[in-house]
Amino acid sequence: MELRIIVTGSQTSAIKAKRHLEKGGIIAQVVRAPKYAEGCRFGIEILLSDLPHTIALLGEARIEYTEIIKSKP
């Protein structure tokens, strides 16, 4: 099961994204991004298989993110 972290602009944005994604049927978790991630250190962790739907939902909600990185187990 591969996971990805979508790094958001703030912890508040990560929480907003999590709530919006869960309404859309995607399981998400707010996490601290690894230290090599640029900018804010918070994001949402999702399954790689949910990535296309997640990107669409975030776009609809106009929730910005800075990068998508691989989650370390």
C-alpha cells in the first residue's frame, strides 16, 4: 500500500483538505511532512490510488498545495 503526502500551505489548510476529501469518500490523515519538504511542514496523507480523485477534489475546493511527496513507512 503506497502512500503520498500532499504538502499544504499550513496546518489549517491540511485540516480543511482532510474534511473536504472525507466528504468526497477519500480517507485522509493530517501529518507532518518530512524535513526535506519545502515550506510548511504539514500535509495530508492519502493512498496513491486515490491521488487523481484527491487532486480533482482539492481543485474544486480551491485548496492549494505545494508538492506531492512519497510517504515513508
